[in-house]
Amino acid sequence: MFSRRIPPELEPNALSRAVAAARARGTAIADLTDSNPTRAGIPYPDDLLAPLADSAALRYEPYAFGMPAARAAVAADHARRGVVVDPAHVVLTASTSEAYSWLFKLLCDAGDSVLVPRPSYPLFEHLTALEEVRAQPYDLVYDGRWTIDVASMLAAPAGTRAVLVVSPNNPTGSYLAAEELAALSQLCRDRRWALIVDEVFADYPLDARDPLTDIALRAGGLSFSLAGLSKSVGLPQLKLAWIVVGGPAAARDRALAALELIADSYLSVATPVQVAAAHLLHAGGTVRAAIQQRIRQNLDALRAAARGFPACEVLRAEGGWSAVIRVPATRREEQLVVELLEREAVLAHSGYFFDFPREAYLVVSLLPPPALFADACARLLRFVST
């Protein structure tokens, strides 16, 4: 009855079933997987959303790439990172997921492949399948910091059309380094691949100093940088994201012309959020600063707590909202996270959720309120160490 784009099995996994059972019992769960800033006690300005009621939003004027003023606001916002973006090269979407969908439509035919990082957030598995595109993994390796194994891309199948990079990666927190970008750019030129870089967490450095950002403006070939309000100002509910298109002028302009047809077929971005975009990007800086303070505080607390448990290691986190903890492999990760939930009422992600190549890793969000985070991490570390 349903298409091949939909997975044949949609049953919840063991951890999801355990969470549902715990909540049915009324258990108060310390959720270290929650990356929703609107639930994390982050302070927001009282008038932040006031411009959504601007009467200008009562007039509907559809633009394929978004309203010119909103695109200009996105371009101007890049100036705080010291880069110049032409508003004509900005494409507004409702989400970065939609941006991926449009780019797969632009670049791929059914059955083509894109290279995706491993480990990384499992969203790519679904987004590619929904477009009948194959996700071909390449590896990130850890040796004091996470780096791209460019050699693992060399076996890419015929019909590969693009490389996806998340910088900083979720959950490893690794930014794309200059030497990695140089190698990727050369490989993309040689193989005629496009480069798609998800930079939604780019504004949140942790261990990184002067991280490389705005990759579409720096890569040598056709490239696309993705970001949005969800992370940049902690407003996932407003559904505004963007693509910055870069590369040689001729290739860039051909891509924009084709993207215009795709975007005009959907016109998915609501008018009120576009009218409010300039205000949201400016005033939302206070939210970004509060999130930065929170993730820094929680990462420092986690590292301090982990020093009391020599069998556990908090891996280097250059940026983003997550921390990776290497823990003793005393049991399978799925069993570990279920037992952690059932015995300590602490919910954490297992490494296998992100396709880590081996056990045992746990991944925690750095967003929860500090008191909850510190208590839950202390219980987690004690549990995995016994």
C-alpha cells in the first residue's frame, strides 16, 4: 500500500518502549537527550516574538527564495562572523530538513548516492530515503579530535552526487578544519560532487578556537551552507532556515536558477516570520549568548565530575550542544541505556543511535538546566562505572 520511501518497520525500539513505560508509571525522568532550548529554562526576551504580529504580514507576496528583506537580514547576520554574503545567494526554507530535500531534488536522480558522515545524527537515513537517494557513509575518526577520513570517501559508488558535512558535527562536535576542506574541495572537483555543509551549530564553539565557518563561501566548487533560527537563536518553532549558495559564478547561478523552480513549487516559508526576521536575528543574540553560557557551564561540570571516574572519558567537543562520553563496555549499549533509565531514571543516547563504529559511548545534551544536568550526570557516571 505504501511507497518504498517509508521504512517497512516502524515499531519503537527497546529504549523508546522503556521510556513510554516509565512515563506511564509517573517516573520523573532526568532527560539528557533533550536538545529543545524552549524546554531548557533558557531566558528569552519578553518581546522577542512581538514582530510576528506586524501588520505587514497581512499582505501575502510570494517570492520563490523568500522576501527580499528577510534574505537581506540573513545575509547581514553573517557579518558578525566577518563574512560578506550576497542576499541574491540566500534561499529561505522552512527548515534545514526541507533544505536537504530541495538540494537532493536539485542534485540527485532516484538511486543516486550522497556521502554522509558516520557517526552523525540519524536524520540523513530518513531524508535520503524519502527522496529515493542512497546514503553512503564515510568515517569520522577520533585521535584526540574527530577528523574526516577522506580516504573512506574514495570507494564512493558511481552515481554519487554530493558530500554532506555537518560542522560542528552532531554529536561529535567537530568542526571542519582548513586542511580537511582543502582535501574535500579537491575531491569534489575531481569527482564533480557538490558539497553540502550543515552549519546549524556553527555559532556555538566550545573547545575550538577560531573555527572555520561559512563553508559555502570558502569551498572551491559548487557548495551549500545550511543554517536556521532553530539553533542560531533557539527558536525551532518559528520554522525559518536558509541555504547560502557558493562556488564558481557559473555553477552557482545555474544552481540558483534550478532551485528557484523547486522553491517556487512549495513556497513553504510563512510571511510573519519573514517580516520578523531582521528583529529575530538581532534580538535573538541574547538567546544565543544564554545558550552558549549554558552549554559551556554544563560541559565544564561534566568534565569535572568525570575526573572522579577514571574509566570514563569525555571526548573533545569543539562545538555544538552535545557531549560524547566513552564508558566501560560492560554490556551492550542498548542494554546499558535501558538499565540506566530503569534504575537511575536517567535518559541518555547510546552511541549506536548515532552509528558509532564500536561500543561503548553515551551521548548527552548540554542544554538541560544545570542542577538537573549535574545530578543526572553524576548518577550516570556512577552507574556505568559499577
